[in-house]
Amino acid sequence: MSSYARYARPALKSSVDVQLQTAFSDGNWNLVIRLADKRFKVLKDPYYEAIKICAESQLDGTADKCAVLVAIDELVRQKAAPDLDTLELYEWASADFLHGIDYSDALGPLRTRWVKANPKSPLAVQCLQSCLEYWDLVSAQQIAAALDKTYVNSGDRRYMFWSITLTFLLSISPQCSEQSRNVYCMLVLKQLERAADITENSAKLELTDRGLITEEEICLYYRVLLTHGTKEEFLTRIQSSRLGPLHQLKQGRKLLFWETLTALENWGEWDRIFDLCHQALSLGLEDETPSFFTCDLRAWKAFALAASKAKNEEAALGEVQNTLKKFISIKSKANAMYKKNISIALLETTFRLPKPILTPSPDHKGLTPRVVQISLFLDHCFDKLSAFDDVKDYVAQLSFEEAKAFMEQVLPKMLVDKPDKLSQVILKSLNCKLQYLLTTCPQMLSHHPSMVEGNNYQCRFCANLSSLPCQHCLKKIILEASDTYMQIGADKELLKSIPRLDKDPRLDLALVMGTSILKLAGLRQRLSDVDPSPLRNVNPGLFLQAVLLLDTQLRETPSDTGLRLLLVQLYLLLGCATYAHQLWVPMDVKRSILDALGPLFFDRITSISPGLIQGGRSFLEPVRMSYSTSLADNCPLRIWDAFSTGSFSSILSLTEYDSRLRRSCTLVMTLIEERRAIRCYGGKIDSEIDDLPLAADIVDSTTLVNKTDYGSFPNLESLHGLPIQDFIRLGPELSNERAHLSFLTEQYFDILSYKPPKDYRPVKSNEVAIRERNYILECLDRLSNSLTSFIHLPETPSRLTSPEMTYYSVISLLSAALLTGISTTKADPAPKTLQLVTSSIKSALAGLRASLTVSTPSSLPMGDVFFSLSDMHTMSYARDTALAIKHSAAFVLAFHEKEVARDRSGKSSLHKDVVAEMKALEVVSTKALGEIKKHVQSLKEALGEGGWLDRMLEWTFGDEGEAEDEVTEAVSDVVDGRGGAEEWAGKVLESWREGVKGWGMARWD
Amino acid sequence: MANFRRFRPDDLNKLSKCNLDPLTETYELGFYLQYHAKWPALFQVAEDQHGNIIGYIMGKLESSPDVYQFSEHYLPWHAHITAVTVAPEARRLGIGKLLSEQLETAADANNAWFIDLFVRSTNHKAIAFYKSMGYSVYRVVKDYYGDHSSDPTQSSEDAYDMRKPLKRDVKKEHVRDDGEKHEVDPSDVW
């Protein structure tokens, strides 16, 4: 069988007659069975019996299908070396079962046995490949070891490194028994130590020697050393003239250098980092023709950081500066990227210098070398797209005096020095971004005892009492940005020049204005775990202004993905899912980037607008399909490619990546969102969540990993605060805790919705009923324990929105209530805890219901409707909670009815208190559902009224005719007033209407 | 601002700066991992200070199957650039050139005769870029692309098969000066 095609029908032995061959290749299974049986009886060749079993496996009957498993089991028990052709047939025939049974208990050992009996056969490698495809590391390791032993003197080093790699993979795998683990750890280390010694001690290595020769082999050695060796061994070996990272660098190989640097950083070995980086960077200066090969920013940063941690810090930093000077002197020969790296390295080094060196003369207070270096850097790079990102972390480190000097002396001087119009607007735009950045830095505030509550700080720039960020400074920034924006728009010459620039300066100005207005609106990071919807406490008018302004800018610069991503998040926050989707689609997020980017749109989507996914799985189908394709096999994707080409470091990274992908929070999110959408519209869920192959590896102890990529978000914030995505998201990002709770909840619903097949008619119905009851109790017990432990993890509240926290708490309580209820029969004493649990459930539901009708602050010119439309998430979880309660109660009552009907003695029916509590829960949840349905209906009616466009514009700009405040005026200028905002208002309204329409079609029973 | 290193699978979680750009195609996971598995030294990335990938190059080493050995279109052992991309914010810094040079080094280390790549014949910017690095047109593959990048009335577009000789090709046997005059059909391209 060829790699990645194990489901292809195997070829029969050439000795098989044409008639049987044809029947087999045609898939005429009944004929194959008949012919194979005949041949077996005549020829007594067991191969024909195998063909027969193989053909039977293709029939519909369960017994026929499973015959192959019995045959495999028999082979395993025989202890003899099996026939390989028979194995091929059996492996193909049992392919559908191999996800369920352990390959390492069945076919793996058979293949191992065959290889041990035929170690020189070229087909042995095929056996290894097959074991790897099923990720049976135990068998694969044994086969590789057998091959290595067979070919030890052949000069073919491939088998040696396969054996070593597989021993290593096994030693770190859960497939390895604890007794064997130490043996494998020691074995792999010794094998590689021996190979390393051969390399060290041989005058000249031949390609057939069993030493370490290729970069891949050397890197494999270091990885093993890092995992199973001691730190001392690692530190000694990196000094090696043949196997050390410097030797590799000299040969143009950088991989080991990076891996060594990472290891040393993890250990905090700063002196060694200093030496390594010094030597590595100096390599480029050794030859007549300088090389910038090692001039990566990471190397420079590590060099400077290590110097700053040296005992003689000044001397070490002096050495860094000396090395830098040498590179600066030859900088003209460098590529633009390396020139930039060197310039940033200079900045980095300056920021590592000890404080006394940085003190400026009294005449130039604040103009420290740090400020001077930033200004020198910007002098050259101010017009580059990445200029702000390059300096922002350094600017955010400046003291107030330095920042003041920078903003009030350096930047104005640059404006004077660069009088051309284009440079002026670029610099003004940069200035606005830097001003905004400084509003996020706490050192720009000073403590100020104030009479006004909450204002205990004073902004050192504008002297106003403020908290972070300073509202006065934000307003000032908005006005300045707006002025520059309008200046550009009014100047034809400037507009004509913009396409020649790296970036339209108006985009940056709009971003500064937008984010400043969002902050003014009150959109900040969550202050507590019980915060209501992020928009409940914001000024809606300002929030809408920010969205409008950014949306207007997107029409000017539609290809800017950062702005697009920002708007997608803001529209999701606003409850405009369909419009967010329109903005999402052009980014063409697909295939391999879905795992990292999918959550930016799909996370919590069914709690905002399930209608988007209604009527099928079209939206989430590509996400699920990408996982189904990538995780179809048990083994990491492309692993055999890496084995066959000797890419040992790739084998390890592919294995790590595969393990991570199988534990992806995005994967769980996809499965959950799909099921929530289906359930919302009363659709049929195909299978229980546990039965999904993609969920096969998920158990309570699995750590689910979130790898959402926020790299493309525009981020003007300093490191002192949260990045922008953290305060414009509907709630906390994907997490292990949320993923597990949602997964367990689906398992809970699977219990509630389980229905035996229609044709299932047990003979011993009483016995079956008892077993069913025990099974349900067992499942509920497990679920209740799991839900309780995840709910009570200390991090959980910070990983969920408030409605989610309530919802999952209720599911946890329901599982406990059901456990108590179903286990308490009429004959048992009254369940004391049940009432406590149900009353907690009722309180939680009441809390959610109450939060739906939170009154609007009276000062705002809008009704509850804005807050309701932008908080469908709470409504969604109120509905889900009520439904979960209703279904749970119905489940218990149905169980009770069934028991009453089955057992006329009444002994096994449920306790009357249980029945009463469940009936009460049913009443409460039905009532809540009615209210929530009415809530949606009233939203629909409200949106159907006339005058909405005017109302939206009023919400955004205030009453027409009334004087606008200066921020509103600035926004109005940029978006071309109310007239310019009409189209946008229409889109927002339409999206709200579509969202509510989708909710209107949801099932409420 | 940038580090250059080999691709690792986790980089797929940091591709947004490159792959959200409409000019960059996103492939199936197996496609990226195949390059990482088979030719790890020819799959290089540039990352920014936050670990975001701001450029990458994917290359492979191959020759035509032996069965074509006597065909005039037979390709001997060579490197091929499958994809090269740089994020908008990192353009004009020479990152594409540095990545290509790294691939050349890896190809030389693997004793390849030349590096080749395909580019749309109307993509003058890219053609000029490759020419500046020593590539020349080896042949024109007629109607190689099933659409036209700039003229919607046309249903196809030619490709230039461009090559750069490597150290092994001392006599420059695998490049030609008048490549634009050599036209081949897509079926001739292996």
C-alpha cells in the first residue's frame, strides 16, 4: 500500500486466478466469497480464506463485517509470523474499525513479527510506514530497531536515525509504559552520545559512518539532549568545535543557533548568551566581504539583554556597542532589512544602558540618549509603514520628562526640518499615534489627592485630573487627527501623492480617532468577572461615532485588513452579525489559517445571530472540513514524508503540531457552534459529540489550546495595558476552561436527547431498564463531577462572560439535580439537597431574566432597544438556560412516567418531591421562555417601526439642530456629516433586523 | 525588526500579516507541511519582533521523472520556488531578496543545477525583481494560467519560466539568453 492511500483496495497476489482477481477488483463481493471459498477448499492455501474474510467485511451484516477482527485476533494469538499479503488484506478490510481498536494490540505486533522474521525484505519498510500511519509507536520503534540491527554494517544510516527518532518519540509518548520509559530515554541518549563522539573524534567522517553528519541529525541530538540529558551535558556540547552552534553557523545553518539561544534563555544563562551572540555576530565581520547572515534582531536583542545582566554591565554593553559600531561602519553594504535591524539594535542597546549614563545635561532636561536615539531612528524611518510599531515599545518606556521632551522638542523639530507637505502629514499622523500611545502609559500620570471621587491622578501633560487614559488628552488627539485628516482631504496635491506612500496617513488618523473615541465612550478592559455586556456601560453615541468613523475609513482603504478585523469585532459587539460577516468574507480566511483566525468571527456567533448558520452548516462547514482533512489519520500529517527524507527536526515539530491541533480550542468551538445552531432551529444532530472522530481525543484532562492570531490587529496600546482586541471582544477569548465546559454541556444534552433506535425491542425489558438507569446515573455522576470541577477552577470566572458563567453553573446544577432526582425512588427518604439545588437554578435563571431588562440610564436619548440589540448574547444564554432547565425537567418527568408504566408496583418510580420539584422547574422555565420570546418579538416590532434612520443618526450625533460637542463635530467633519452617515446607519439597521428575524425563527420549546 | 529562520508548523498560527493580503494564496495544511517535511531548509520565514510571520518562501528540490530523461523538456536536479510572499508592512526592505538568497544557499548545498520559478508574463514588477537577482527567462509557457490578471476579456495568460544558474552549473548550461523566444505548451511543463 502506498502512503496516504491505505483505503485503496490492495492488489491480490499475482498467483490468484483471473476470475477471482476480476471479481475482487470489481467489488463483486458475493462472487469473491464463493470463489475464494472454493479455491481454499481445493488449494488449502489460507490466503484464499483471508480473501474470503476480506470480501465478507464489505457486506452489510455486522457479523460479516467483524469476521476480519476475529481473524486478526486469531493471528495475534498464534504467535507465528503472519503472511504479509494476508496482513495487507486484513488491514484494508478493518480500516473502518482501526480508529476504534488499538492498532498496537492487533496489526502493529503482527507487522513487527513479520519484520523480525523477514528483516532483509524490502517490504519491511512498508510495515514501518503502516505502523506510523496508525501512529503505533511501540511497533514502529521495534521495527526500526530490527532494521537498524539488520543493516548496522551496511552503511545505510537511515535505519539508525529512524530507530533513534522513534525511540525518542516513544519515550515522550503516552503510548510508552512507565516501566519502559526510563529505558528508552537512556537508550536514545546513549545512541546519540555515541554518534556525537564519533563525529567529535573522527578526523574525517564518511557518509556511511554512524556519527552525526547532517544538520538534521545534529539538531535531533540536541533536542534529545534537551529532553533527556542534563543541562551540563548540553552546555558542554555546545562548546564543541564540530557540533556546536557556531560551527553550524559557519556552514550557513542557523537552526541550532536559535534552538541553543532558546535553551539558554530558558535557563537564564546570560553570560553564555552574551558569548554566543557576540561570537555569532562577529562571524559576519571575519571575512573580507562582511556577512549580515546573523544580524537578526533576536540575536541583537539577546546580546544587549545579556550584556545588561552581566556583572560588569558597563563593559559588556560597551562590547555590544563596539560590535554595533563595526556593523554601522559597513552598514552601507547591508540589505535594507539588516540596516533596519542594526538601527533597532542601537535603540535596544541604548535602552539597556545604566541610568547614570543616560542622564542628560541640566540644560537639556529630558533629551536623554534614549530620546535622541528614537529621534535619530525616526529621522530615517518616519515615513515607513512600520515606523510606529518599531518605536512604540521604546517610547512607552520613556519617563514623563523624556516623553515631554520627545513630544515637545523632537517631533516639532522634525516637522520644521521636513517642510514638504507629504512629510508634514505623515509626521502629524505619527505624532497623533504617539500621543495616543502615551495616554496608555501610567508614568504620564501623577498621584494627586483629590476631592473628586475616582480622580486621584493628574495627567502630567495637560495637568487635568484624570484616570488612565486622560480624557482631555484623548479629546485633544481626536481634534488634531481630525484637522490633519481634513487637511489631506482638501489638498489635491496630497491626495495625488498618497498612492506612492507605504500607507495612506488618513488610515492611521482614523484609527487614532476611532480608538480614542472608543476609550472616551468607556470601552475598556473588563474590570470584574461579573461585568455585564461590554456595551452596557458605554456611551452609545460615542461608540456609534467610532464605528461610523472607522467604517467610513474602510470604504477609503478597503484592503486594510487590520481595520477590517477591528470593524468585524466592533460589529459583532454591536450585534450586527450579518454586516460583520459581509466585512469578514473578503478576507478569504480559509484552510490552514482557519484554526488561528476562525475564532475572530465564529466564536460565540450563535449567541449573537444563530440565523447566520441556520438551514445548514455552510458557514462552519469549511472550518470543520479543514480539521477533518488535516486530522483524518491517527498520525501527524506528512510524517512519512519527513521520515523518508530524513527531516528529523520536522518529524518532531510535526508531531508537536499535530498534538496541539487535536487539542485546539477552535476545533471545539467549531463543533459546539454547529450543534448550538442546529439545536436553536430544532434540527437533527447527527451524532453524539463523543462519537465525532474529531472529538475522540478530548477528555477532562486534555489541555485545550487557544492559538488565535491577533497579529494583524492595529494596536496603538502600550505594553502597560491590554491590546485592543481584549477590550473590543464580546467576552474573554477561547480558553481551555470554556471549551471543556461547552463540551461537557453538549455531552449533557446528548444524555437528555438520547432515544433508542426504533427497532430496539429488548426481551428482558426490566433488566434493561435497570441497566439504563444505572448507565444514566453513571453518566450524570461523571458529568456533574467534571462540570463542578471546571466551574470551580479559580481561572474560570475570568474566562467566561457573565451569562456564560450563569449558564454553565446551571448546567452543572442540573446535572446534580438529575443525578439526585433519578436516583431517588419513591421508597427512598426525601432528597434533602434537591430543593437547594433547584432553588439555585431558579435564582440563576431569574438573574439572567432580570439582566435582560436592565433599565437604560435616563440621561441617554434612547430606549432599552439599543442595549438589547447589542446584547443578544445575554438573551441567547437566558434562552439556553431556560431551555436546558425545561428539557432537564422533562427528561426526569418522562423517566418517571416510563417507570410508572413499566413497574406497576410503583417501587421504581421517582420520589414525589422530585416530581414536584421538576414540575416547578418546568413551570419556571416555560414562563421564562415565554418572556424571552416576547422580548425578541418586541425588538422585532420596535425595529419595524418607522423613523429608524433618523433615530440612528440622533443616537450617533445627538438631536439635529442642537450644538454638537467638539468630538462629534470632528467626527462629523470626517464622515461628511449626517448625510454621509445615512448609508452606514441603514446597514447597521438592516443587520439588526436580520439578526432579530433569525431569532424570531428559533425554537422556543 | 526581523529574524530569518526555518519555518515551523506553529508559524501557521502567525500567518495573518502575509495571508490576509489578497495577493497571497492560502493552501491546505498538508501543502505547507509537505514542504516542511521534505525540504525544511527550503522553507524559510521572516518574523517580526512579536513572532508574526512577515514573509516566507517555499521551495523544493526535484527533477523530472526518469521516464522523461530523453525529452527536450527534461528538468535535471534543481530547486523550484513555489511561493514567496512578503507582508505589505514589510515590503521595500529587501526581505523577498534575502529569502530567495537563503533558498539559493540551501539549493547550492543540495547540489542543484539551477533554481526556477513561474511568473505571470504581465507581472512586470516581479519579473524585474527576479532579473535583478540574476534570473532570466528560460521559456514561455503559453496559456499556463487559466485567467488573466489584468485583462478580464482574456481567458488565459502566459507564464515565464525563469531560472537562475547555481554553483554547479559552471558553464551556464541550464540558462539561455533568448528564453522569451522559446515557447512551450503547458503539457510540456513537468
